[in-house]
Amino acid sequence: MRIAVYGASGFTGGLAVAEVHRRGFVPVLVGRDPARLRAAALAAGVPDAEVRVAGLDDIDALTAAFDDCAAVVNCAGPFTLWGEPVVRAAIAASCHYVDTTGEQRYIRTILDTFDEPAAQAGVTLVPAMADDGGPGDLIAAVTAARVNAPLEDMLIADLRLPGAASRGTARSMAAIFADGPLHYTDGDWHESDGEHPAPVIPPGEDSAVPVYGFALPGVITIPRHVRTRRVRSAVRSVVGDLFQALTPDVVESIPEVLTESERRASRWLMLAEAVGADGSRARGWVSGPDGYGLTAVIAVEAARRLASGAAKPGALTPAQAFDPTDFLNYLTTREVSWAVEQN
């Protein structure tokens, strides 16, 4: 099975290429610069992998690059700037699509705009299959199922501690912070009113930590499969402070890639808290090491499942496309842990 990786010469794209190869599939590296793509193939341990050159301004070339591939994993962000041509080409090539975006407005555009074209083409599109959007949407679905419907409120929070980040992540986070977060209330999405959620106690910690309202994917994805009046999202305030300080000069000074030891030293943690209209409560969390490496694992496994016919055609959230419990259990084979508790 061929799996294309668009943006394969980037940091996350290179990890995705290596994961495609590790899983026993055939990686196809797609991007604009043939020399960088060949270097990425060598770095990923697949020096003989096929390289296909296609720019975002040439939909025909992109379509041809994806034509014989079962799925494409799009790793080229910021997605708000560069994502839509890859989606259009995937649909035209009848190639399933997964990406690693965390950008709220882009995710909303894909789910709202491309559902019908994808369904007509027999293609499934699943944005936000990174370490925050994918596990966050999945754990939210499992947590919400433990509370009596309808829900009054749902909080999705990225509670990882500060750690090293790549230049690509910094660029995306700076753009996300500049746009400001959306929140979901009473059936629609709205610009945030600036109010931050109450402090939360992270799993494994003894005291509550302050959090910032922040634009996480779950605000866009969760209301599409969970009946709830409100969805909010947050990060630790100490992390939010760092993102807020990301001026263009600071972003461009950040290394493009992280060392393996830097990646392994980090740990990501997604928390979901659900409150029913009747006062019932549940809290779920999912956590693992090396967010960049796990993003590649999550995206490639999603591509594999789509290629095997696991989801109906259309533009779907992670929890709509895949059985949440089954996917989370798969991730436990890669040092991920998860749990749900009812109060």
C-alpha cells in the first residue's frame, strides 16, 4: 500500500515517512524541492523511496502525485495558508486524506466545505490527527459517553508542560494565538470573550494549575459528535505565556528540528471534562511521550484505517471516523496511557 506524505521534507513530514516505512507500507514523498525530498528520504532510512515533485500552485501535478496512493498524510503547515490545495488534489485523485493541523479555522473549513465533495468522490478526509487534535477528540467522545446527555459543558485542555518545539510548530502556534480562540455555545461557534476557564488539577498532580483559553481543535470537532451546550479549550497558562511571546523574529530563531533526546524528554497530556445538564460528571485523559513521534504514529495509523475502509466517505472528525476506544487502545502499544473517571 502506498501512502503519500506531503511536506515530507519538513520535520514532522520526515517522521511520518519513517513511520510509513516502519509499518511496512510504501512511502511516497511529495513536495516542491526534489533535493530536499531526496535528503528527507535518506534521513528517514528509505533512500530509494519514490519522490514526486508537485507545488501547491499546480493542482494537476498534486493530483497526479496522489493518483495511485491509498491515502495522503499532509504535514505542511501552517495549513490555513497551504492546506486546501492538498485537500482538493486528494479528492480529485480519490485518495483519502489525513493531516496534522491544530488550526481551528482551517479544521472548520475542511469539515464544512469539503464534506460533500469528498463524499461524492468516495474519499474520507480527517483533519487534526496530531497529538492534540486526534487523542483530544477521541478521549472527549469516550468521556462524554459516561455522562447523561445532553451535556451542559465540555472542556478540552492540553496540559503538557513547557518543552522544546520545532520552528514549524512555533509558526503555527504564533498564527493560532494571533487569531484568538473560538468557543462553541448554544449551537454555533463564536469568538472567545477572553474569559479563561477555572484552574484544573492535571492527572498525576496534587494541585490545580491556571489555564488560558486557547484555540485547540476539540472546540471545532467535539460538537459534531457530542450533544453539548458549550465546548471550551485551554492550555496551561505558563505555556500560553510562551506562545504569546512568539514574535516573528523569535519564531525564525527556533531550530527547525528537535533531537531525539529532546523529543523523548517531553510528554503530552490531553484532558477532557464533561458536565451533564443533570449535574453528572466525567473526566478523561490521554498521555504519551514524544509528541512529534506520536503525531506521526497517529496520522499514519489513521491513513491505514481509512485505506482499509474503516470510515464512511466525507469530511469527518477523528471520533467520527474511528472507534474512539479502539484507536486509543492501539496507541497504548506506543507507550500511551488513557483513562476515564466518573464523579
